[in-house]
Amino acid sequence: MPRPSRRAFVAGTAAGAAAAAFGMPAIAQNAPFKIGLLTVKTGPLAQGGIQMEQGIVTLLKQRNNTFAGRKVELISADTGGNPAGAKTKASELIERDRVDVVLGPLAAFEMLAINDYIRQQGTPVMSLAGAEDITQRLANPWVMRGSASSAQCCHALGDYAAKELKYKRAATISEDFAFGYEQMSGFQRVFEEEGGKVVKKLWPPMITPDYTPYIAQFGNVDCVVNGFAGSNPVKFMRAYADLGMKRIPLLAGWTAMDDALLKSLGDEAVGVVSAAWYSASLDNPVNKQFVADMAKDYNVIPGGYSAGMYVAGQVVEAALAKTGGKADDKKALNEALRGVSLTETPRGPVKFDAYGNVVGDVQIRRCERKGGQLVNTIIKTYSDVSQFWTYGDKAFLANPVYARDYPPAKNLE
């Protein structure tokens, strides 16, 4: 979206000065409401980052670039998918571009890198990143998450694997960074509390050219759980199938079987069971329109990255409606954001807990081929899932944050 021309800026300034001269307040709502998007357009996470931008642009197009009577200007920034880039771009959006709210970033390690800066600046953030402690022990009052904490879906996956699939022995594999640790720890905790055992945990680097040495370590397990993100799930699942490993059922977190990835996958994905907070197949009017518009404008099936930013935009729109279109008081805007509750979004109903994290549905899906296309068919829905699962916030927060070695893996072989 083009930024206002210098002529438009000068005219607006003159109008404000004239209003002041006649004793009338200059109305800030005449200026565009600025949304800064922290996304990733280069590196292994770029596919998800591009979808993030597509998601918020789709909502803005549906709304004629207007929220609560305010024209909206979107300023997109590429972090490069690294902590230093996230810090640089966050400061540019907030201090140079003077955005009213930030959407993103994508990765947990990016959110952790900018957390203190966001707290200091006092700018509202609607994050996609799963970094657990940002809405837990180190809860940042300026940060909300409308997608899911890292473990939110994997808690449900652990429950489903133990109770309904009746698996007893599992191996886990995910990238060697915070999002991977937190996903797999959430699965392990619930799975083992319900009688299962995680007997192998593997952590390949984010950039891994060949997963064969890791896959070769799987044996004597009922399932393999993966939490890969970006383009890595495609590489991993192809290698898994090529090595004849499909005899061991594959489970996945939401990023590993994101609907937007299905066009890049083949039969290697058939049968994979995943847990996700968004599914393109969800049957509600808002999602049907979202899916149709994404297909028309981008020729893609939307996944969690694009849906996450669409929902974040809906939350911002609802908050701005609460403030009467005003955004000059960031504290008031932030309070309005945290009080938003929506019944109609592409992911279903959403509300937020006292820590700023979403409470919403999690779907268990099985990948199938229908009409020649791969689809994630919803086979079970867990309703109103909290980041604290069934533990309650006080009991949950009394423990350390999920990490590479927490909870302890007592059943490794």
C-alpha cells in the first residue's frame, strides 16, 4: 500500500494547524492508522512470512483498507528470520515509521529478541510467534498472541496420541531452537502423564541438508512426532518416506502440516495426524470467504501463518472500534485489544486470558487425498483450549518454562 505523499502530509499538517487556530482539536483519526508487520521474506522461514503478509492484506482488502472509520496503512518489514534483524526492523517500525501497532514476528527466537524493547517502548504487539514465556512467567503487558503458544496444540496432540490412538512409545524430532523445544515438551508432558513414554528426542539444526542420520535412529516406537517449521517439514517428510519409514505413524505440530504446505507435499503426507489451531477446511462463513479470497488473489490454500495475521487484524479492528477510532493513547488501545472477544474468525471463536494469550479451539486432523488434492480432514476438536491446558495457570507457572531438557526425559533409550 502506498504511503501518503508529501503533498498529502503537508495538507494534513496545515489542516491541523488551522483547527488549532480556531480552538478546535486536531483530530488524529484523520491520519492513517499504521500497522507494522514484522515478517520474514528470506531464508527457510520465508514461505510462512510471505503468507503472513498475504493474510493481513486479504483482511484489509475486504475492509477497503479501513478499520473503524480510519484508513489503514500497512508497513511491512523483513526481519530475515534472525534476532538481530527482528530488533532492527522493530525499532524502525516504532521509532521511524511511528506505527500504532505491530503484527508479528513469526519465530519464537525473534519475539524473545524484541521482548524487552517492546516493553520499554509501550507499543501493542499482536504476535504470531509461540515463545511461551512472553505470555507466561515473563508476561509482557504489551504483547498478545492470537495464534497459539508453542505447546498449546501439542498438549492436545499428546492427549489424542495417548487416549485415542493408544500409542505407548514415541520419538520426537524438531529444530534445535525454542519453538521446537516448547512444542515437543508440551507433547511429552501430556503423553507421559497419560501413560506413554518418549524414548528418543532429536534436535537437528534449523538448516539441515539431510535428515537421514536422524531418521535412522528411529526404531521400536509407535509413532514419531515432528515439530518442523518453514520449508523443513517438506524435506523431512520426503526423506522419511524415501527411507521406508511410513510403517511408523507420523504425528505433527501445526507448522509441520500447515495447510499452505500441502501443495508442496505428495503421498508422503497421507495419513499424518496433526494438531492445529487453524484449518482451511473449517466450515464457517468467515473462513469460507477467507479461503476463497486467498485462492483468488494468491492461488494458495491459506494456513496458520496467513490466518494468524488475518485474526490479528480482526482483533485490532475490534479494539479500534472500542476506542472510537482513537489510537493516540497507546495504553487505552492496548487495554481495548486485551479485552477483545470474537465469535466469528477463520479459526472460530477467540478470547484472551489474563496473560494476553488466545483461548480457542484446537483441531486434530488427518491428511487425506480427496479429488486428487491433499487435505487435512478434521477428526476431533478440542474446544476452548488454554495455553495452560488443563493444569490451571498457577500450577502451570510454578514449573520452569518448557525447554530442551524440561520436563526431564526420564524414559530415553
